[in-house]
Amino acid sequence: MDTTIAKGLRLLNRIAHADAPVGVTAMAKEMGLEKSNVHRTLTTLMTLGYVQKDGATGRYGPTLKVWELGMKVVTRHPMVRAARPFMQMLHQQTQETIHLTILDGADCIYLDQIRAPVPVRSTPVPGHRVPAIFPASGRVQLAFQPNVEEIINVFRTSHPRGKEIKVAATLKEFATIRQQGVTFTESGWSTGINSIAGAIIGRDGFAAAAIAVCGPAERLTLERMEGLSEEVLNACTQAGDSLRGS
Amino acid sequence: MDTTIAKGLRLLNRIAHADAPVGVTAMAKEMGLEKSNVHRTLTTLMTLGYVQKDGATGRYGPTLKVWELGMKVVTRHPMVRAARPFMQMLHQQTQETIHLTILDGADCIYLDQIRAPVPVRSTPVPGHRVPAIFPASGRVQLAFQPNVEEIINVFRTSHPRGKEIKVAATLKEFATIRQQGVTFTESGWSTGINSIAGAIIGRDGFAAAAIAVCGPAERLTLERMEGLSEEVLNACTQAGDSLRGS
DNA sequence: GAACATAGTTCCAAATAATAGAACAAGTTC
DNA sequence: GAACTTGTTCTATTATTTGGAACTATGTTC
């Protein structure tokens, strides 16, 4: 195990997650390293172009190189490539915000989005993680997952609001979702925001991702969402075909 | 200089830039390292969660963790935060694709975008780099830069099409741009795509970023772009105020 | 404005982790 | 099934990272 790399990436992570540039001493204390060690490592990251030093304060912050690297990964991601055209279609039909999410353990990661001209407040941005049980796009994926109960339990033990989840009722609801192919939530993750989501099925027959239409409750009523079921299902099956075909 | 970190990040870069997972031997050869070295480093990156191994082929590819890290950087970026509301406004007014770009040396990086419901083909995606001299959003920033001539020369020597650039004419054009605050291009970077861009001026009085409206020539005619000058200027000054105010 | 903190930087001997290269295992190809 | 190629493991040697103290710069307090 290459501990030096671990240390370097840990520092880079720390810096990227900070809201403001961080000083050497603060980081050294926080991560249990020597000041000199942190300093040298930061200098390395700086010459490599991943970190920059704020001239005035002498503190360190991330550069866009980190982000550029990340964007390379996501634009090449097969799911993003497969889903994008069909997300675009849905957006054209609905004029609402469209999300693409994938499951990572018990979390749901927002992979890509097309924002509505008049967007919803506090919309999740690409890169965000939320517990998969809350939003429609997470639930629809869980419904098409082999080890659902296990994931539900992860969630029940790890999340503060986990105990509210009723296992039996949830499993029953998931069965319904599997039949319909889509699911709705009213104020699922953010209050006042409604959402309808469908699952993109991968080669293995399980959910590989989800596409969701998302908007304020006033505009995206339950009625309207029901009307959109077919469009969402369509987008998902086509994205799935495109994914499996490639 | 912490060479181990450099090696690790070089490998991560290599993997992230690849279109398909890469094998140990190929990388070792390409980067002048021993196979065993590459293997151990990859194993490290894997336990850290930045790299994953394709079960079938045994080759290595990047994980979304790299991307998540990058997204943290850009969503916290002061320019993105400052510009987004005004980009949204412009999008609402025009229904076209809106770009936010910043300058990095002689390059122009696409930082953020809002896609039109009916998008242009081959639109640059966030994370892309293009030579700043071609697109409107690059030119408008160059016009408000202290060391323009230097950058033009970098470009003339480094880019295959660099010799086409006439220095005197370009400088004169930049003077005009400085007066008008915006600039248009017809087929500037991609043929058939027109664009109008304005500069966001930073604390130092130079361009810190640019906002551009971008669309197919049929839809975004020169006439229409001229009509949009004021809106674009407005968005830029407001974004600038918001940036400097924070 | 002098003394005191606090943060960032430099240096070097000691400790430790990374390296090269060979050997082995597991597939592929012919 | 023999000859390649590719991925993986192992270990003595090598070279790099480490810790700690000393130094500098900056700014804070009285």
C-alpha cells in the first residue's frame, strides 16, 4: 500500500471539501500529520497544478484541474452518454428539470441534469449524494435491486431518520413500483418538490440508473405526473436499449 | 518533491482520460514505469476508491469518486455561484444554451452551462478547453486582459492554425470589444453555431469570466444577437457586482 | 513599538516505504 | 499443447519520505 499517495489524496480531498482555503497548521492538526509533511505535500500538489496558494492569506485551495479531471470521467461514463439524448427529449416535452441518478450503496448520486428555464429552488446539483430511500429516483432503483432488504437495513441503522422506515410496507410498495415501472413522490427529498422517476435497466436485469422529472408541486401536480408516466417509461427503456446495445 | 504522489496522479489522469479501461502492461510501457510498480499503485488507488477493476478484462478504469471530488470544487467556485442566477435569467429570456467560461492561459474553459430545450449539435460540455481566440466567450475575455499580446503570441506559436491570426487587426478588434462590452462570432469555434458573449469584470478591472448565449445560425441570427446585447451586458454586470460584493 | 504569538518554511539525519527485477500464475493465440 | 502475453507476488536494495527542531515572516497584544 502506497501510503504517500493516500496521504496526498486525503489532503486533496480535504482541500476540495473546504468552503475556504485552508492553512498548513490547521490541516496538520486535523489529519494528525507533521506541519513539514503537510507543507511538502501541498507544495507537490501545487507544482502538479491541483492546488493553489492564496497570495494574500497563504492558505491553500483547489484548482479547476481537479474538476477537469472529474469531468473527463463523467462525460465518458456510458450511462451519461446513453441517457442524455432521452433526457433531452423529456425536457423538451415537459420543460421541467430532468435528473439522471445512479445508486452507490444506500446513496443516490446525481449524475447529470437538465435544468428547467424556471428552475426549482434548492435543486440537487450533479455530484450530490442523498439517501436513496427519499427521492423517487432512488426508490425506483431500489425497487429493481437484488439486495434491497440489506440496503434498507444499512439505511435504518446509519441514518438518523432511518427508524421511520417500515420494512414490510416499503417492500410492498417496491413490488408495486416494479409492476408500474415508475414511481412518484410528493415532497420526497425537498418539501414542495414533486418528482416522477423511472428505472434504466442494465444487462443484469437490475436498475443501473434512474431518470426523473422534477418540479415544484404547483406546476408538477400528481395528475400531470400520471400523464407523464408513459414518456418517462419510454425515455428509460430507450436509454436502456442504447446502454445495452453499446 | 513527493514523486510518489506525482506518479499516482499521473496514473489517475491517464486512466481518467482513457476511453476504455487500461491494462497494467500498457500503462507501464507508456509511462516508463515497472509493471510491478504500476500494479501496486493501481491497487492503492483502488483501495482508496478512485479506480476500479473491470472484472471481465482485468483492466482498470476510473470511479465516480474522482468526479465527485471535482464537482465539490466547481460548485464551491465563486464565479459559478455568482453567475448562475443571471445565466438562468438569460436562458429564460432567450431559450438558448448559456455558457460560463473562464480563461486559463491561452485556453478558455467551459465552467457551467444551461442547455436549450432543443440543443445545438456538438456543443462544448463543462470541463472542455478550447483555444480562447476562437469562441466569442474567449475573445471577449482576451479583450479585457492586461497581457493580450503575450497570449496571442503563445497562441501563434503553439497552435497549428495560429499563423492565421493577424496581431494588429486582432488588437484593433479587441479595442472595439472593450467599447461595446460584448462580441459576436459567426461559426467561431463550431461551424454553424453563432454566439454572443460578454465579460464579467473582476476586482482588478480585468475579465474574470464570460457569459455567452450560443445557438444554431438559423435560430440565433446576427440581428437577434444584436438585440440581445443589452441582456447579455446586464447579466454580466450583475454577475460581476455579485462576485465583487461577496 | 517591543515582546509575544502564531503560521509558514527550510533543513537534515534517521526511519521507512517504494523500487526493480525475477519468478510465478493465468489466459490467449496459433 | 507450446509459445506468448498479461496480471500478480515476492524480496533485497535503494532512495524517498519523515519527524523534529530551527528559522523567518506576519500580525496581535499590551
